[in-house]
Amino acid sequence: MFFTEESVGLEVLGEIKVTATTQNTPLIEVKKSAAHAVIRLGGNGLMAYQYTQKADNPIKDAFLFKWDSERITVTGLAVRFDHDPREEKSA
């Protein structure tokens, strides 16, 4: 599975948006979920990859009692590479 922040000019199979199930989920676990979503669409790469960490409910932060409520979200566009894109960089 290849993740790239760049747009690589391939046909887009679909948009991916995966949000962590809990506030303490590591990024690698969210990326694994995103990879599974890409595979379900027939892809092997995620271009225009981004991740954010935002409060899951901003109303919670309006009260005096505060608690962590951030969750990681991974987004991108599922694509299918015909070859290993790392080979182009090493040539």
C-alpha cells in the first residue's frame, strides 16, 4: 500500500475518509483502516493523503469541564498503481 500527499495523475477509484474509533487510536491503526478501504475499492494506493486530529464534538469544549475529545481522520483518493512508484524515485 502506497500513501502519497501528491496527486499522481491516476484514475480515482473513490474517496476515502476513515475516522478513529477512539480518541487514543494511534495513527498507524487509522492508516491500516484506510488501507483496507482502498483495497475494498480495488486500489493499492492513497493519493492526496492527509490526516487531521480534531475535536469530535466542539460543544463539549464550551463547558468549564474539559476533556480530550480529539480523533484522527485520514482522507485521500484511492488509486491503482501499475508499478512500484518508489522505482521512479531511485532511477
